[in-house]
Amino acid sequence: MQLSSANVFAANRINLVVAHSAEAKPLRAMFNLRTQLSSRPFPVYQNAEGICLIVSGIGKVWAGAATAYLAGLQASLPACAWLNIGIAGHQHAAIGTGLLAHKIIDAANGDSFYPPQLLQGLQTATVITVAVPEKNYPQDAAYDMEAAGFYACASRIVTTELAQVFKIVSDNPRHTLTSFDIAQVQGLIEGQQSALTRLLGDLDAFLGSYRKAYTVSPVFEALLTSYRFTATQRVQLQRLCERFHALGLDPALFKISDQQFSTSKQLLLQLELGLAAQVGS
């Protein structure tokens, strides 16, 4: 089944990214999510309240690709909040513990990300993204395989406050991966239903404030019809127009948009330069 993305995602507010169908299953039941798009390249589910879920597959590359894919489908719509949910190993945390990431490290290249901690009342941890399952847990951290890929992409789509990572401990030195059964995932996620409901509520409240401040300028729609944009460029254009509007710089945005550019890339570059000049003046 392939539907129009404009119709499917019109009411969307929060995007959930998970790696495995076993993680998706309890979330689909928890939030009454129904199939919206076919399984290729990624299964997508949504409910009437604007929660959307995409199943990426295992690994940071797939997590980033699924995030970019869903963002492309929603490129012409208002900004959404993003949340990566999944299981993770930990050096000492008890099985079933829910952890909100305050730092994300990509073990392959050392890149680090710091999701702003605006959500209160949840235990936090460093999350280290590895290429293969971690069996030794050398650091005081949670170990997963998707967070860094997800966050590297999501933090380019929305303000970092709207991109968060929540992991549930599935294994540790006392209960290792060798004894872990994928069937346990459902119970682990269901055990965090209260925390997840609160987390999504907090994200939705912050999103409401963000959308109010960053209303999309009508210039955005006009420019979409004047130039050809890739999905990524459309997201970039929307965020730039929102930023001009939020800072009260609509006259500067109008002035730049009235100019003629050979390509959409040139337009985006001029908008970035114009915004930087206005903010720095």
C-alpha cells in the first residue's frame, strides 16, 4: 500500500525510529499505530494522534537512512519531534532500566552528540553506538547500534531539543547477550510504557512551543514552486524560512527570495549567508 505522504503525515507530530520489528510491535500496540506505507524501503506506522513509527533495520547506517527517508516524506510539513527507542546493553544498570541519552558517542569515529536535557524525571546515560554487539561493557554507558546514526541525521532536520534517544537495558555482565531472547523485547518495552508516555507528552509540549515560534513563512511555499529541491534541500529551506521568521527577519527573507538564482543550491547558500549576516549584525 502506497499513499500520498501529504495526506498520511498531515497531522504528524512525533516520529519514532526503531531498529527491529520486535521493538515496533509493543509500541504499535501501546500507541494504536496502524500501517501507513509499504515495507519498502522501510515499514511506516501512524496513529490518529500524530505519532509515527518507522522500522530502520539494525545498525547506524540504516537508522540514519530511515530517519532521512521519513524526513523526506514529511519535507513540506511542519517540524516534528524525533525519538529513537531501542534496547541496549549496559555495564551495570539493571535489566529493564530506561535511560535517556545525555551524550551519544559513535565508537567508529569518536563523534559525540549532546542531546539537550529538557525532559525531567528520567534517568540519563551516555550511549555508545558500536558496529557489532558489545559483550564486555568496558565503560559506564549503554551500548547500542543505532543512536549515533539516528542522531547525526535527526539533529540536522530539527533543533536538537526535538531529537532524543531512549534506551532500555536488555543485557549486562550478569545477564549477557548469550542468554538474551528477542522475545523478551516486548516485555522490556511494555515495562517502560509510563516513562514513554510521559516522554512523548513532554516532547509534544515542547514541539507545540517550537512550532508557535517557528511558523513557516509563506515565502517557503512560493520558493518550492520556483526551484527544484531534493528532499533534503526542502527540509533545509523550511528550517531557514522558519529561522528568518522566528527572528523577525521576514523583510530580509523577502528581499533574498525576490532575487533570481540559477539553482536551488545557490538560493540556499544565499539564505544561509543572509541569515548569518543579519544575526551577526
